[in-house]
Amino acid sequence: MNSLIDKYNIPGPRYTSYPTVPFWDNESFTSDLWQQSVLRTFNETNDSEGISVYIHLPFCEQLCTFCACHKRITKQHSVETPYLESVLKEWDLYVKLFGRTPKIKELHLGGGTPTFFSPANLRLLLEGIFAKAEIAEHPEFSFEGHPNNTTREHLQTLYDLGFRRASFGVQDYDPQVQKAINRIQPFENVKNVTDMAREIGYKGVSHDLVFGLPFHTWEKMEYTIRKTLELKPDRLAFYSYAHVPWIKGVGQRGFDENDLPSGEEKRKLYTNGKKLLEELGYIEVGMDHFALPHDDLYQSMVSGDIHRNFMGYSSSKTKLMVGLGMSAISDSWYSFAQSNKSVEEYQKLVEEGIIPVVKGHVLNEEDLIIRQHILNLMCRLETSWDLQNSFPEIENALESLKEMEADGLVEISDNTIKITDKGRAFTRNVAMTFDLRMLRNKPETRIFSMTI
């Protein structure tokens, strides 16, 4: 396995979309085209499957130096009300575009730190969203919470509004690692919020763990995993730290790069971590995720209903995902759009009655074919094709995959590719052989994190 990781550990996308953001055709994108695409998908699917809503809540009280999210660091909670007012005005613009009541199937609060906001303000936000929407039967509402500031009132308020899944960012429990990433977070805090969520009635609690952080050793990673298992979260994200300071700037320069584990050490963190999680009863789902057999995410993998978009893996699927808030990305299936990354500019556009998207991509027929293949690989670890969903470079892709087949990572038969158990760690590499936008426009500089 080590030699394979040496061979295939190269920069590559995480494929929450295709095309990936660096290869969007922003020059051909316009807000009018985006709105036409949204309306098309809304009319096709709102009555049957509903829509997803992602709300980006960007504020954090302190900077975690491992973080690659779009955020604003402040301790001034006076920013809450004007920001939420802008989000509700943006929602009004979409509802007006729809022309009739949207049906919300899935809703996620991400950040930043959603629990930076007071429970009362979160209630005002969500009641404002729901006042102009219908809630689908069996909705999936989830949020990201910081264990240090998520209160019982946060949990109860969101539960009363229909939330049944909470995700807590743990990262690591070792004091030296926590200090390096500026995330001092005792185990007791995580235990407290996890226990409270279950007492209130949340059906699913997820913890995020990150391997490859500064000063990481297997002993420290094993300690974190075993402490996590004392709380038995229903699902886990087990991410490789994405070190991309050339994109995210000063935040990821909060420690010496020599403090990061070597390639060989990081391999050990991944392979040993995966093995231990499986020994402790977790089943790998897609890429980077693990779930207990009762969890909806695992069940959706078994049934073939699992989906992946900018919110990550989901047990429910909608074609239309509306992103609200600064930097939020929306997805109409036929088009992507991203809002302004400046809080002030975002709010200014909304105040002017403008849907605040500033970049995006309209997918052509070839993009739609490739997107489905990559989604199949990321969610179901296999894909098939015929004349209707083939593409010009299919022979080149198969040629690239032959070496992976020889290494036991994929199985190719007729017009089908299946990723083997051995090849799960290299799912991103397999998907990259289909990524025509990237293959045709090879970046001159490094823009992605490493695949392992």
C-alpha cells in the first residue's frame, strides 16, 4: 500500500462538483443565465423532490489555523442581525424568482461557526425562511456546531425547528496539536454537547476528525479515535488536512510547515486510522466518511440513494441547491453559482435587490455526462457508459485506468469501471481520469491539496 500511495498521492480535487471551481467558465456565465437555470430546475423538481438550502454563516470568534473555509473573524456579535437580515432578503429574491412556494427537503447551516449566532437569532432566521416555504415530508435538517460554544439552548432551539442531525468539529484531542491549530477544545466539551444532543432527541451526531495536522503521530491519532469511540458518534468524517496556504493566505501559515507529518507518517495515519475505525464497527461510505450500520448515510449507500454536492455526502438528493450568504455556492444541476466572498459586498448587492452571484459555470452536454460519471464514482464507486453517455476521451481514460487496474485499484469489464476495496483510498485519482476540464487545461501552478 505504501508504494501505491507514493505513486498516486498527487494534487487533486475532492469533487464536490464537476467541473471543479478552478475550471468554471466564468467568462460565459451571467446572472441571467443562472436565474434561468434555477427556474428550469425548480419547475422540474419542486413538486416531486423539493429543494435543498445551504446557509453560510461565516463568523468565528477566533481563527483555527487548519481552516480553509470562507470566514470572518470577530468577537463583535453586533454583526449577527444585519447579516441575517441580508440572508432573508436574499431568500426573498429567490422566492420571487420561483413564482410559487418552494418545498424544502434539505437544509444545512455551515460556516464559519453557525453557533456563533445566538439561539434567538437562529430562530428568527429559520422562521423567516420557513414562513415562505413548505417543508417536505421527512426533511433532512442539519447544522455544524462548535463544541466550545454550542449550548443546550442552541440544540433545543434547532431541534424545535426540525433539526435532527448535528455535526461537531473535533479535529484532534492532543493538546500539542490543538495548540498548533489554535483550537483548544477539551474532550469534556465534545462529550457535553454530544450527550445533550442525544438527550434532546437528535437522531444523528457526527464528528469531524482530521489527520495530517502539525505534530501528528499515529499515537496521537489513535488516542483521538479511541476517545471519539467513547462517544460513539453515528457517523464520522475522517479528512486529510488540506494544506493550501497559497490559496487561503495567512491562516494556514500559523505553524511551521516542518511541523507537518512527512508523507510516510501521513500514510500511516490514514491506513491505521481507517483500519481502527473499521475494527471499531464503522463502515466506510464513499470517500472520507464512516458510519455505523444504523445511520442514514450508510443506509443510503446500500440503497443507492447516496448523493454528493457542495454540502458533502447526503442521504437525500435534490437537483436544486440554493446557497444563501456570502461565498455560498448554489447548484441547479445545469449550472453552478457562487456569491460574493466579501460580507460587505454581499450585503450591498442584496440591499440593491440583486441576487449576489458573481461567478459560476453553465454546464454543457459533455459536462453533464462527465458530472454523472464522477458522481457515480464518488458515491457508488462504479460507473458505466454506452453511446449516449460516452465522451471523446473515453479511450484515453481507459488507458490511464489500465495501470490502476494492474495495481488492483479498479476492475474494468465491458463498459463498466468498479473501484475495489483496495482502491477506495484512490477514488479521487480514478475520478481524475474522467475530468476532461482539468486534463485539457492542466494548471500551471498547484491549486489542489494532495489526494491522500
